[in-house]
Amino acid sequence: MNEFSCKQIEQCLTENLIDLNKLQSKCDKIKHRILKNRKCEDVSEIVLQFINDIKQKYVGEKASKYKLVTSIECYILNQFHDAVAPIFYEAFKTEDELIFQKCLSLQNVKFSHNFDHVQLPASIVELASLDAHKTVHEKMACMSACYDFIFADLKFAMVELIAESGGDCSEIPGNIPIANNQDIVLLLVEVILRAKCKHLYSNLYFVQSLGDLHLTDKDCERVLLCFNEAIEVLTDINEDSAGTFRKTCSEMDLKQYNNFMQELDNSAICNSFERLSLTRITRQISKSYEYIGKL
């Protein structure tokens, strides 16, 4: 489970004097209630109420609050996922199927006009695993990593542009395309089309209806907003209208571009090895134009 493995979760719970056998027994009872109630809103309410009851009983004013709260949520949702997910899948079958069919019919369409050369393999592979994750923490981490990798791929494209210049600053174009918020949404649309998640809409509902801890986080809020906007775009387009969604991004000179990317680094959502490597490259590049000339 990303930073919280099953073993770490159980260790955290037992260290805080939570009896796993008793918690498992309580989960089994709640699971029976879930299976009897097929309404999404009621199921979400049952799960959230149970999680909050357990948190109130065991968290209190403990110093390691975040880790304990996250461990409780992950443990409980891991127990409930196989009961809850099918209910959400059934409720949003139409929405999920609409998005999946768009993925099949529009998979070769490019929406981001100035980024035709940017490849997005890491984002696509990351998002393709969304259905396999069972907790809000895992699903949110998956979507955040996908969002973050888009910026990493944009940065990598810039590094390649500089490398192709042979280290001669005069060969670097005066203006370099830079993504604004709308461009990122369109790049995310392309990632969604290629990742082909069968239950994307249901997964978003899962996170937004059960993710109390994550919905108050500004970074997570931004990622969810971007995904919701991407789904709106997908819902409105077809093969005939796809071309009208191609946007032209704004332009910045190289110094402005580097400053912009550094600001993104300061608010990074995930700290993957790939992102950290690209961050170091960008920071080195933005130190001075003289450094670029020596690459």
C-alpha cells in the first residue's frame, strides 16, 4: 500500500493497542450491513460512520495521529472494498461504460496542440493500475502520481530539447511552450484515453465519498478537480468534435519556464525517484544560462 504496507498498518494498529481480531469482527458485522444496503449514499455513510467511530475510540490526542488515522482508514477500507466497490460499479455502470467506450474510440486523438512531442508513459501506466487499489489512500496516491508524472514528462521534454541543441544556447528557441491549467487537463484526458480504466468514474466517487482525510488536503483537492474536469471534457466530446478541444498553450522564455517549474517542485505531490531526478536536472539548468551552454 505505497508508504503504508499491510505489515506497517497492522504494526501501527497493534502499537496503539488496537486488537486486530476484535476490529476484524466489527468489520465483518458492518460488511453484512453494507451487503444488505445497495444505495451508494447509504453505504458511504455506513462506512464513514464506522471509520469515525474507530478513530474517535483509538486516536485521541496521540502524537502520531496522521499515521494512525491513515492506518485505520486503510485497514477498514481494505476489508470493505470487495463489498463496496461492486455497489459503486453497478450504480455508475453507465458513466463508467461511457468513459471506457470513449477510451476505445478516441485513443489516438491528441488534444494538447503544443505538446504533440510529449510522451506520457509513466502517467498512463500509473493510472492503468487504479482499479487494483483498494483504499482511498492508495487510489489517491495513484491519481496524484499520474498527475505529477505529467509535469515530469513535460520537464523531461524540455531537457531533451536542450540536449538536442548540442549545448548551444543560441539554438534553443526564444519561446518554449509551457502548460497552463487547461493544457494539463487536456494532457490528462490523453492519459485517461490510453490507460483505459474500466471504472474511472466509480473510483472517483469512491475517493470523494470516502476520503475525508484527503479531501481537506489542497494538493489532493487540486488533483481531484483536474480529474473531474477531464471527465467533463470526455463526456462532451466525440470523434467529430475532438479537434475543437485542441488548445494552444501560453509561452514563456527559458528563464520564466525554469522559475515556473521550480515553483511546481516546491508543491510536489509525490516524491518518486523519477520526479526527484528531473527536479535536480531542472534546478541545475535554471542556475544560469552558462551552465546550459556546458551541457
